[in-house]
Amino acid sequence: MKQIVKNFNNLIKKTIFKLKNKTNNKFHVSTFNKYIITVISILFAYIFYLLIPLLYDKNWVQNKIVNKDEYFDFIIEDAGHYLKDQIISLFILFKKLKPEGIFIVEELDFPDIRNDMNVEKEKPTLREILYLIKENKEFYSKYINDSDKKYFLDNFEEISIFKGKFNEIAFIKKK
């Protein structure tokens, strides 16, 4: 814990308190307050991390986007990068693309390479689903209903997956 507080203290000194020399040289944070700030910061980060899966609500997407009479040339999926979020986003929002529209999935490989994005190690991931579709093979996911799956398979024209410097990205063109 002392090392965490020391590291946090160094971060504070290097970033937040850069103004110290420009404004008030008597500014001082006690050791006790440094511990309190560190603990609160760690708790906040942990609570936020635990809540991320709950922030993505399929019903909100359905009500705010899918049920409206609006269509898009491009949709960039930048959900929570969790396995469930990626799959639901593509198969629900693909209907909102205009003909010849492009659906982009960034960090496609997160559920495959990051344990925190696929804690239960569920299969298939969206990346695996897209490769199965490209190979004309069957797939099943509990997050895709039959009508969304049929719509996607009947209406996609091309799936292109590229490896960037750090992660993969998919471009899915609609017919």
C-alpha cells in the first residue's frame, strides 16, 4: 500500500500540482490525506470497472436508435468492447445502415486477447463469428436472435478484417 501511495503521490506532483510553483508555494497535502485520496481513487476505479457491463443496455439501444426512422452511411461500434456488447451492437444496429453503408468494429479482438473483456471465456467471439461468416460456416450465439442473424446474413456484402499496430478492426459493407 505504501508503494501505491508513493506512486500516486509522484503522479500528483508531476501532473496536478505543476501549478504549485506558479500560484502558492505553501500548498501541502498531508500524508493522511494522500492515503485517503489514493484509497478513494482506487475504490472509484474499481467500482467503475465493475459497472461497465451494466452501462450497456440493449433496451436503450433498441428504444433510442433502432426504433427510430433514421439510417446511417457509417456506424462505428465503440461499445464497451465486451464480447456481449460487440455482438449485440453489430446484429442490432446493422439494420440501421443505409444500402452500401459501412459498419466498423474497432478493437474487434479485445474479447479474444483481453481477459477482462470476456471474463467467462464465452465462445464464439464476434471476431470468430465474422470469420465463420466469411467461410460460409454456421454459428450460434446466445446474444443473436434468429431474425437479426437472418437479416445480417441476407444483407451484408463484404467483411474485411485488418490488423493494426495494436488491435484488429473490421469493416462490414451492407448490400
